[in-house]
Amino acid sequence: MSDYHVSTKVVRPVLVKLACSLSLGVAAVLATPVASNLVAPALQMDGVNVVHAAEKKEKPRRSTRRTPAIRAKIFEKLNEAQVAADEKRYSEAIKLLDALRDKEGRGSLNSYELANLYNMYAFIYFTQEKYEQALTAYRNVVKQPDIPEAMELNTKYTIAQLYFVKEDYKNGVKVLLEWFKAKEALQEEPGAGAYALLAQGYYQLKDLTRALKYIEVAINDYKSRGKVPKEQWWGLQRYLYYEKNNINKVVDILEETLKHYQKKAYWLQLSAMYNEQKREMAATATMEAAYEQGLLEKDKELINMAYLFLSQEVPYKAAKVLDKGIKSGAIPATSKNLELLGNSWRQSQEVKRAIPVMEKAAAKSDKGELWSRLGSIYLDNDEFEKAAKAIENAFKKGNLKRPDTANLVLGMARFNLQNYEGARKAFKQALKDERSKGYASQWIKFMDRELARQAALKDDI
């Protein structure tokens, strides 16, 4: 049987994924990207591109190495080990490789056979997540002279990625830069994925300037070829611009990301960034778009949506969001949330809807403030007896922010119930506060004139 070459099975971890954690708070809206250690075997490089790649005219330089052949018997042994590994008989596969590796004399392996042997070791260790042993095996691959340049390059790339898996970013970047240099010597394009990996390495080394430079190479490469950049690439780019406090650029990236990746987190981030730009209407519209798509499910998100509507003076929409959320159970029917709903209905001039909600809110509160507000709503709806009782209850519970205002409401309610002495007493209490002194004085004068008018009518009769 003649000697022949066998194709090498180069196993590489995929690009370590970046993620962006999210929060509604502006300060934390773009949290630090987190690198995952989860990897999987991959066989192909990711694209062929680099900045100005279209301008390069030279053809890649071909290898001039003379690679020795793999002998048939050696190939059969390697294949036997491969079958054992594929069937997860790893110990058996390792023993077969050990026996091959330890051959001496005329039966010893040439450099290319050794390279494939160590490549098989690496595959087995990688599959078992024994990354340190896999790294050692891959290093032994590239130590062999006269192996194909493609095999050497792919293995170096794998070594760099395994360093990333081990969170040894310094060595990972070092090996990756060596790989870039070798690719340049061959006049071959590294590919967008390689630049993205390098960007992640620099990010982990806290060299944010270089990280931004190389992630933009990767993104621009994809865009120049009509491809949609990977979601995690935009995530890293977005974070890096946020760290530079370039909010305008962050907004641009989020707007572009949302064209291709419709995720709730990005809507929330974009709304927060619009707020940073003082574009409140855009922030509200963005959150509303997420709400209409059913993306807002948590109580804090729905309540935040309501507050945004209130800030834009559209209380009816705020009330609808809160009402639906409370009825569905998405928003807890706490005193505070019911109060917000009641106030939203009231601001919408929906007093009849506001009253039962505020009654529930007041009943759940151990403070007088809500009873005071309920009294004001009753007064607006000409329910004077209920208004008076609500204010009286408010004073019993105490802790009122504006007792002067509560006394004004109580005075007006009692006046309309023709309880003039009670009204006067309440207005006199309001007189003690400078904030309500003028209004209370006017009411007392008005009441005196009204009583005088009523007395005059009686005299005429």
C-alpha cells in the first residue's frame, strides 16, 4: 500500500460569546459584557475580511514546505484511535495514541505523523474539557517541523482560543497576534471573527481603545459585505462607547441593532439612552413600542411605562397600563400602586374610576395621607359627606404631608353640608399655615357673606 496524506481534523473552540446584562436604571443600563467559558468544536474559520480587504490585489502566497507523508499503518492506528474517541472510549483512544507516540527506531513517527497524533490527543482532551492538557497537545502540534502552514495556523488560533477559555487573556492575545502576523505574511485575510476575538481579549485586558478599534473592524467588515454583524459584537461595541460616555453613538448602535435583533433588553436600553439625551418623548415612544409588542411583563417595567406616560402628560394611557397590569396580576395591588392608578384616573378627569381605586388604596394604608387624597377626590365629585368623613379619618391616622390642605378640603365639604361652625373651625386651622392662609381667609370671608345673606333673607320673610 502506498503512503498518502490524511486530512487533519483541527478542532477549535468557537468565539467566546459576549453578553450584555440589562437594567432599567440609566447608570447600569449597559453593564459589563460577560465572557462565557462554554465552547464547542468548530472546523472552519469565520469569514475572510479585514479593513480595506477589497483593495488588496495580491494572491495569497502558497506554502513551500515539503510535508512528509503519513504512512498507511500509522494512518490506520490514528483512525482506530479516532473511532474510539468518537465512541467516547477515551481511555482506549489515549492508550492507542500513547503506543504510537512511544515507537522508536525505524518505526518512529515523522513530524507530520506526530502533528496528527498530538492533534488527536488535543481533540480528545478538548472533548473532555481538559483544557490544560488540550493546550499542551496543541503546543506539541506546532512544535513539529514541516507541517502544513494551514495546520499550523489553525492550531495556533485554537491555542489562542483555549487561553481565552482558561481566562488567560494575556497569553491568548499574544498568540493571536502571532497568528495575525503569520496570516499577514501569507497575504491572507484574518476574518471578522478573529478581529472580534482580539477585541474581546483587549477588553478583558482593560485596553478599551484597542478593543473598540478591533470590534469595529469586525463589524465594518460584515456590513461592507452585506452581512448582519453578530449580536454580541454590537453588544461589545455599545458597551465600549458607553464607557467613553459617547451616548449619541450608543443610541446609533442600539437603533441599528434593533433593526435585526428585536429584543426587549434593547428597547429598554434605547429608552434609557433617549432619557440620557433629554429626549423624553422618544424615550416614552420606545417603551410604548416594547409595551405594545407585549415585551414588558415585570411590574417594575409596567410601572415605569406608566410614569413615562405621566411625565408626558398622557395620564389616561398611564391609567390603562396600570389598570390592565393590576387586573392581570402582573402589578401587585399594593396601596402604593393603587394610589398611582387612582391619581392617573383622576388626572385623566375619570373621577368615577378614580374613587373606587383610591378607596382600596386608602383601606390598605395605615397612614392618613391616602385618606386625605381620597377626601379631595370625593370633594371633586360633590360627595361632600364622604369627603368630610375621609378627611376626618385622615387626621385620625395622622402623618399628613399637608394638614393645611386637608383642613381646606374639610372646610369646603362641611360648608357644602351647611355645617358652618365645623367649616369655620377647619378653615381657622388652615389659617395657621402660611401656604394656605390666603385661601382659608377668602373662604372665611365668603362664608361670612353667605351667612349674612341667609340672615337677611330670613329678616325679609
